[in-house]
Amino acid sequence: MSNFTDEELLQIIQTGESDAVEFKESLSGSVSERIREAICAFANDLPDHRKPGLVFVGVKDDTTVGTTPITDELLRRLADMKTDGNIVPPPSLTVEKHILQGREIAIVTVQPSNSPPVRCRGAIHIRTGPRRGTATAQDERILNEKRRYGDRPFDLYPIPSTEVTDLNLALFSYEYLPKAFSEEILDANDRSLNEQLAATKMIAAADDPTATVLGILTIGKNPQDFLPGAYVQFLRIDGNELTDDITDSLEIRGAIPDQVHRLDDKLIAHNRIAVDITSGPIEKRTALYPIEAVQQITRNAIMHRTYEATNAPVRVYWYNNRIDIVSPGGVFGAITAENFGEPGFTDYRNPNLAEAMRTFGFVQRFGMGIPIARRLLAKGGHPEPKFEIDSTYARATIQVR
């Protein structure tokens, strides 16, 4: 909050709640959910202020300041709202403790999204004066129009040679939509199929049914016809060098849900189970690798790779002494070789693809794939995974025990 003086903050508080300011006394009860909705509304910025929205925690509706102790746990809970997967695409926000007239408050500063609409648990929240609401079809159209082509991430670019018939509409209607939205929202939805596809960013607009990169990747019938490098190359090598004999190989194509499922099948098939019947009265079964750790890293590679201007696939090479996962694209945005995979450091080359993969259930929580993999590998007695990152690729190496 370095951009505001104490006097300016007090003036904002005394002015009261507005379409850019929300007060919350604490995080008790359902207040955390109301704060998420406010963050979502500020990120959508329907009034088009193009300025951050502010959530003050420790301030009552009557503008009384300093009503709640601002603990480290409270600040952590607020910060976790960015990446706990409830708000997608993840908003840009900061959380700080501030002292006003000797009393503590917490301030969440939410930047307007350059890729609206932003959703909280499937609903698009907006701000109308001091109250929150759910976007109407007209509000949603306005938010969609705010996405300027030059500001879009690559996963929202329309692919000119495509149309709705290039999308698997059964997958969209019967698998993606029920996972993306609650039953109540779907029951109340009177939008056409094209409006639903546009709302989920699978096509450019309801009146422009050109498929986006996101649509082709996630529900496309033949994604590689348009994005040739969008596949996974799997090799099982009988040895520790690439020149050794290959015992299994597969180019895993199709939409990303198919790629993830078929890659999982390969990983599970090659993950030998050792049986120990000598160390105790009950036999022990131990896998060569903790499969969830390998899944976390391979899914990260699919989600964060670049799909732009490359024909290179994600490569998963399983050797006798290690697994190498190579993803085209390298570091992006706030991520560097030094902070890669560290908790609290997240950025998204493909924010909408990340949202879709979470909707399908392949990602449980944003920014936690690598930390989870590290924990599982350490628990299983494996060495720390190695990461080699530069501007063109990212390589992860998981070593056998």
C-alpha cells in the first residue's frame, strides 16, 4: 500500500464502501467466501475504473477501524485466496498489514484482470456501487468485450481456420460444463450453446464461433491439426542414456484430457511395484516412484509449456535411473530459474488453460504442483528433483531411490 498515505487510507475508509472498496470486520463464518466474491468483482472491474479495488479487513461497515487482530495466519489466509483454485483465472492481488492511528488492518489490493470474466466457484461476480451481484448476460458480454486482442494471452487467441465443428461438443456439454458450474447455475442458464462456448472462452464470441487455442487444446477433436506441437512424446529407455534401447514409445495426441489420461496409463504401467515379504509379518508393496509426484510434474509441463510458434512436444523420457520431463517455453513472467517451484511464486503463460485443467480435475490448487511433488519424493526417500530452466525450455529430473 505504498501508493497511499495514512491520510488517504483514512479518507477512503471514511467515504465508505463503493464499487472499488469493501469492508470486512474479520474472517469469521462465511466472510472468507464474501471476500473471494469481492476479489472476483474487483478483478472483473465492470465499471471500467482501470484501478485496483481494495478489501479492508478489520474495518466495520460503520467505518470503525482496528476491530480485529491482524495475525500472520489471517494474512496467509487472505494471500491463499489468489491460488486456492476458487477464483479463476487467478487474480493479481497483494496483501499487507497496515497501522492506522495505532490500530491494525489488513488490505487486499486487487488489480483489474486483463482477461475477464473472472469467476469465483463458477459464478461471475460484479460490483454495482457498494453491493456485489452476479453478472447478467449483458454484463458478461461487456466483460468479454473488454478482452482486447493484443492483451490476451496466447491461449485465448482465435485460430482463424477453425469453427465450432472442430470442437467436441459432447465433451463440453456433458463433462466440462457440469464441472465448471454448479447445478443451480446450469439450471438457471438460458444461454445458447455458442454463448456458453464464448463464456468459457472456447470460441472468440457468440457471434464469432472461431475456436480459440484454449478450445482446440481442451475440447478439440484434432488439436494437432492446428497446433502441431501440442502432444506428449513418451519413451521408456532400457538404460541411462538416450542412445540405449527403447522398449516403449508413444506419441500421445488428442485433446489435453486425453493426453493426461493416456500419459497416466503409461506412467502407471511402467511404475514397477516391489514386494517385500522378509522384513515383517505383513508384506510391503513399494512403487518405484510415487506416481502422484510424477503426475504433478508432467501435468505442470503440459499446463505451463508454450504452445506458440513451436512444434516441440512435451517429452517424458523414462530411464532406468531417472525420469526426465522437458517442457518447451522455459521461464515466464515473474518466474525465474531461482524461484521456480517455490511456494508463493506463481505466474501463468496459459492462465485459461490452467483454469480448464483445474475444472477437469487435473490440478487441485494453483502453484502447488512442484511443492507437492517435492514433498512426496522426499517422503518416498528420493533425492530432491532437479530443475534446469532457461528461456526456451524447462527440464525436471526425478531420480530413482
